[in-house]
Amino acid sequence: MRTRAISLPAVITGPPRTRGFTLIELIVTMTVAGILLGIAMPSFRSFMQNSRLATQANTLVYSLNLARSEAIRLDTQVEVCASADAATCSGATWANGWIVCYPAANCGPGAPGASTLLQVSPALGGGNTATEQLNGALAVTYLTSGQTNTGANGSAFRFVFCDNRGPAFGQDVEISFIGRIESAQTQGETVSNQPLAAC
């Protein structure tokens, strides 16, 4: 028996077709992305506010440590004070910024002599506030002993940094009677782990 070869017609092939997203796939993807973004944004905003408060409080801690160490090193009184003009102790609030300068007697506006600026910190961003809550002080002066200047044994100070969320998220910085500077580890609490009462 003879077999006969059967020839098939040639198949014409073109370039491979690329397949994109269908409209349904695109809508589902955009919906999921929107939900995830809606969940993540409040957390990111809170993270940014917490970071801003911590940075501002740490800037004051640095300024206070600088003033204390320079008072001992230079054997002269060094002052950290609220400043509206970034040159003299002229501020009505710590939120306007502060300076570190010496000698302390010459840091105020209209002082008889010249002062030397060691550091200038700008006004607080984000509408944040900073207040000294124990004395309402607008200046802290370090003596050559490393203690603060008010009273025979120095004076304690408590600075509280807040934003629009209130004291529950505030950042606390304290200066002890011997001039030691400490920052609270937990937002909304004092150094001694008590809740912050007010901003």
C-alpha cells in the first residue's frame, strides 16, 4: 500500500502580540492602591509630627549642653535665651527661637558690652510651641560650676514642646537643680514618667 504525503498550508506568523492590563484589572489595582494609601497617610503624618517635635527638643538639649560645657571651659556665665532677632535675648517665647551667648550680662538688648554668639536656633516650624513651665523663664544662665543661676542651689527648669495634638504627644526637657539636662524618652510624659499636664 502506498502512502501519500499530505502537505499542509503554511501558517503565517506575525510578531508576538503583547497583552496589557484590562480595564477591570486596572480599576482593581487603583482601588487597592487607594485603600493602602488611605491607611498609610495618617501614620506617615503622625510620624512626621513626632519627628519634628523630637528634633526641636533635641536642638534645645544640644544648646543647653553647649552652654553648660562652655561656661565651665570659658570660666564665665553662658546664657541660653529666647530670641526674636537671633542676636539678643529679646524673645517673648521660646517658639521664636533661641540663642546661646556669653557673657550672660551682655546678651540682652541694649546691654553695655558686646556678647559672643555660640549658637542660633531658628523659630520652631509646624506651628509648634515651646514653654518653660516651672518658672515661665525666658533664659537659662549657666555658672562656671555648671549649675544654673537662680537660687543658692540652682534652679530646676521644665521645657515642653507641643504641636496641635496637645500634651499627650508633647516632648519634655528638664534641667535639674545641679544643671543636668535630660529629655523624656516617651512622648506625653515627663522625665519622671508622669503624664504631661499642659502645653
